[in-house]
Amino acid sequence: MLSKNFQPEKVSDSSNIHCDLFFIIDKEGNISEIKAIGTNNEFNNQATYALSQIKEKWEPATLNGAPVKYMMKVPLDIKFDEVEKAKFPAGEDSFKKRILENLKAKDTQEKKSCTISFVVDDVGRISKIKAQGTDKTFNKNVERAVSKIRERWTPALLRGLPIANPVLIHFEIN
């Protein structure tokens, strides 16, 4: 029942993940006080959601023949398949060439470099563009140049479904 209600596309991590799911089965067999404890908040939230969607009554624990409230602990582990990374349709070199085309001439006159990070969403749009390097002006100009590129990326895939995924690119001009 948990796996039926679990929405793996809402968990962006692609590694092995673990949490312990704690909940109470009351005297009437209802689930309450659900908590998931683990290092991945998205996974914890999905585990809690999946359990909260189970409406069937449980058989309550008994003590001396009488139903009693009982705390349950269920360990959950998930191993995701490797993520197929986001790709620029014409390749990373073509993306870098587009950045260069969008830079002002003064930014291309001396050797400079930065690392560009951004998120490719599940439909291939980029957001959260950030360039980091020693020249703050160059970083800002690279961010503007990247934001001008309108061509969409091919989104990352997890289990065949498109997902948002961070991208890092080292960018250098000579």
C-alpha cells in the first residue's frame, strides 16, 4: 500500500535513501501521529504522505485481550536507478558557444573562467542560474548570457520520467 501511494518523482535524490516511519495504531485500528525520520526530507515527506493515504483500518494490538494503542516502526529503503542527466540538444560545446555569442565583446578580450550552475526543469527550461568565479562582473555577464539562451534542454530522466536536475558547467574563454 505504501508503494502504491508513494510518488518517487517528488524525490530528487538519486542515491540509496533510508528513513524510519513511526506511527500509532489506535484502539480502533486507525493510523495517526505519522513521522518519518531520515536524512532526505523529500523522501520523508513522501513516506508520510503515502502512509497517510492508507484509509483501511488495522487490527489493533491487544493486551490481556483488550485493544490498545501501539506505536509501529517501519524502516523504508529505496534505491533509485541512475539519473540520465539533462543534455543540451546540440551538446555542451554548442551551449558554451551560445554563451560566448551572448557575451559582450569586452568580456571576451582576456582569459576568464567560471563555473555555471543552474537547474533544468522537467520540461527543459533553465532557472536559478549562477556563475561563480573570481571576476564578479564577468560572472554577472555570464549569467545574463545564459539567461538569453531560449533553446530548451532535454530534461534529466529518472525511471523514464522527466525530472528537475541541477547542472554544472565549467566555462572558460581565452
